[in-house]
Amino acid sequence: MPGTQVLIDQHKIEKAVQRLAFEIKRDFQGTNPVLICILKGSFVFIADLIRALAIPLEVEFVRLSSYGSGTESSGKVKMRLGISNSIANRHVLVVEDIIDTGITVNYLLRYLRQKKPAVLKLCALLDKPSRRKIDVPIDYLGFTVPNKFIVGYGIDWNEQYRHLPAICLIESK
Ligand code: IMP
Ligand code: MG
């Protein structure tokens, strides 16, 4: 298993989560928003984010796949698990771990928009803008990262490394 190197430590992640929660709270407080967790990578981030938000809200999970087992997006997105409850007229916030080409989140935003939410916004922990293929507006962003392969804090390489508490780079990638 390749070694890792810390890019963003736990303390910096915590501070970013607090800042994001403050910004989201300012815009969503009192709306009982639906937060949509994109599985699997966003589960650690959303778990911290909802506790920092500390407002009434609901959580839904979707599962999309665009990456195969490698490190490159295949460009073809499939919905593997959709949302069960209606989001019509609701305030909806999509929570993503990392936006790379933009293909995955663009697909999801288009899918959700058809369900006629009152508000649809996007929160991403990480943005890797150098590889963007489809422009997606990120309303709440944690960090911009370089064009390197990221793992940890829920984010995997071949299903490994999700447990790492920091955001890390894989050595030799
Ligand atoms: P996109 O469709 O290219 O924007 O890819 C987005 C998805 O690919 C994210 O939800 C991640 O799950 C995954 N991904 C993108 N970059 C990385 C990375 O550096 N490490 C691990 N997963 C990544
Ligand atoms: Mg993901």
C-alpha cells in the first residue's frame, strides 16, 4: 500500500468545517434544509458538517459512480442510489467531497433540478479546478487543492484510506 503525506491537517479541516457551517447556517437557518450526501466519499465530511450546523435539517444519500477502480474519471456517471423523499419546494444543499472534472456533480445537479427544489446549492470540501471539464458553481468551498490524488477524511483510493483523519496525498502519485 503506498504511503501518504498530510496536505491538510485535522485542525485546518475543523476550522474549515466551522466556517462552512457558519456560511450555510446564515443562508439556510429556518428552512429545514435537505442535505444530500454523495456516497461514499462525503460521509465523513457531512457527519462533521451537520453537527457543526446544529440546526434542524434532513439528510439524504445518493450514490453515483464515475470512477472505476482507478484514479481517472470514466466520464460516464451512473446513479446507483437515488433519493427516496420528495425535494419539491425544499431548500437543498448538495455536499460533495471533491470536485475534479465536475462531471459527477453536474449530473447530480441536473437530476435534482428536475425535482423542482426551491433552492439548490452546492458545498464541496475540496476543489481541484485544474482538471475541470464542466463548469459548476460551488457555493460553499473548503479548500482548493493541487492536481494530485487526494485520500483521507472519507476519500478513498481503491476503497482504502477513508479512515485517515487528515486530507493526504498518496506518495508516488
Ligand atoms: P469528477 O466527476 O471528476 O468531478 O469527480 C468527482 C468524484 O471523483 C468525487 O466525488 C470523488 O469521489 C472522486 N475523486 C476526484 N478526485 C479525487 C481524488 O483526488 N481522490 C479520490 N477521489 C477523487
Ligand atoms: Mg465522490
